[in-house]
Amino acid sequence: MTTTPSFQGTHLFDRLCWAKENLDGVQSDYRVVYEDSIDECAKILVPDPNWMACALQGGILPPVWVYHELAKDEAQPDFKKHTRGYLLHNTEPVDAMTEEEAIEYLIMKDCPQSVWQTWDEGNKPKMVICRKEQLPASREWRNAWKITEELSVTDLAA
Amino acid sequence: MAGKIIADTLEHSTAGSLDTSYVVNGSAKSWMNLTGTGTIAVNDSLNVTSCTDGGTGRYKPQYTNSFSSVNYTPQGIDDNYGVGWANAYTTGEVQNVRGNNSFSVLDAGIFSFSAHGDLA
């Protein structure tokens, strides 16, 4: 197995270039289906294979809270440019994750917080983790896809 | 890292010289090749965490290393009409929409994307 160099303090983009050169991509079978607006169809989050390789390898990616801090900065009305980009590069990278832990990280990074913080509140779940085989094979009526109301939280926990 | 060369200028024996800032600033900081039909899948990429399928013809790559500001330049092309636009973009993601000659939204068999700009 390839050993990850000590990357703390190395620019994140340089780490990604290292990973691109040294790690094989990992296609995940997991997909995250979520709804962030009642007026829009369900969205499907597809993990990137090169990112997944970094997550499984460990020592490359920053902790997910770094992205939340940058998002807070960007949400300021007078935001023009990131001034805390060093958080991406200087924060100690996270250890190797399992594929399931990587999906959790991905949800907290790339799904709206309004979805993952309250995914099981309301009449039906706003978010479901599934395998790609469980999605419709055809994209017919794609803009009408919704998470079914019959899907209870109990079903998800099973 | 091993094999590191620090240089401000590259010089060719006859063709002149090039400031390496051209290389650093001019290289794509993110790219992605994606199958946009069926169950969409990212085929290959650099600096992408995930891609969100937001409905017909809507593909949103999210970056691992964010851009420093929203003043970066995403661009994309597909195997249909090559018609598309970007909206709702932040330093961490950009929503790409693909369409036909009438600007009706359409899934792309293959969608290719890249973005240039300064990283955070």
C-alpha cells in the first residue's frame, strides 16, 4: 500500500495532485438522495472516485469543519475573497476513513446543512443513503423524482 | 515532497523564456469528466469532491480545494449541442445546466468541465 507523505502544511491542491498520481480512483456504489426544496426534484450526490481514494487513504483531506468555517466567511454580506484558506492547508489532515465514514463526511460537506441537520424531522425523511442499483435505471421524468412518502425512518434504520 | 523544483522562469534554448507564474496561474484548478445519463457517474477528475445530479441536465461539481473568490471561470462542454450555462456558483461549487439549441434543458451523455482561477 502507498504510504501518504506527511502533508500538514502542504497546499491542499498539491496533495490532490499527489493523490492523482499515486492512488487509483475508487468508484463508490453509495449515493445520497436529498430534497432541499419542496418545489424541486430530489437531488443525488455522487461521490468522486479520486476524492474517495483520498478519503480511504487518509492523511490528505482537511477535517470537514474547515469547510464549514469557509462557508461562514462566504455567507458574510461583505465577502469578497477567502482570507482563511490556510485552514485547508495547515489543519492536520484527517485519518483514513471507511467508505461509510467518507459518505458521512461528504454529506456534511456537500449537502445543505438544512438537510443533514434535520433529515429525519417532518413527515418524511429529507435524505436517504442508498446504493446506485436502488435508483431508477432510466432518467425518465427525472425532474419529478421525490423521496417516497412511504419510506419511514424505521425503514432507513433497518 | 520528492522531486521538487523551484523556478521562476523556464528558458528554451532558442524559443525564449516563460515565467512559471504563467503555468501556475494558467492551469485548470479543477476538471471533471462525467457520464450524465442513467445513474450519473464521475469518470475522472481533479479537485472534485462530488457531483450533484440536480435534475435533467443539471450537474454541480463541488471542489475539494475551494477557489479564493467567485471571480473564477468555469466552463463546460457536452456531447449533445454544447449549449450550457452556469448559475448559482460559490467558491466551493457551481451548478452547470446543459441544453439544446432552443435552451431546453437536456441530459448530456458526457459532460466535461474545467475551472480556472485562484485557489483559496
